Amino acid sequence: MSRCIDADALIEDLKHDVALDQDSLDHEELTDSNREIIQFDKDCKQNAIDLLQNAPTIEPQRWIPCSERLPEALQEVIVTSTAGYVYTSRIVHGDFEYGGNVIAWMPLPKPYKGEME
């Protein structure tokens, strides 16, 4: 199962933790063993930050106003009209099929794949 996370908030939390680890390394009298553990912890957090900063992002599905842009021709999309109806349509010959004063659209979601047995 996939889930979306707020990577920016997680990165900020990790950066804060890295700074605390650095403070511990700089200001506390530590045994070599404790210093190695804190350094390892700090390095792991920094690696996580690097991975998160380079991870692909997912744009949340949202309504796109027709005034902003239109879908590609023949691409089936979900539309909403000024009358409040929601249905699927596509651009055919420069206008939405079925008419209906379309004001916004969004791509169709990915098909359901079901659970693997």
C-alpha cells in the first residue's frame, strides 16, 4: 500500500535532529563509543534527508480550470459543468464531447488493480 507523506516537514524534522546531534558532538564530554553512535545516527539522518530531497513527487489530483488549460485531444477526463454535473468527457474537434458548459476537469484515476493473491 502506498501513502503520501509531507516530505518537506519530515526533512525539516530531520534537519533539526541533525543539528541536535551536532550540538551533542560539539558540547558534551562523550566516550568514543557514544560519539560513534551519535555520529552514525547523524549520518543516517543526513542520508535520509538526501534521499527525500531527491525523491520523486506526486502532484495531488485536483480540478484544473478550463481557463488554465485543456486536456489533450481525445484524452478521457472527468469534467464538471456550470450546472454542477460531474461526468467523463474528452476534447473532440476543439470542444468537450457532450457539451454542458464545462468549467473544470481532472485526469481519470489509475484503474483499480485489486489485491494480489
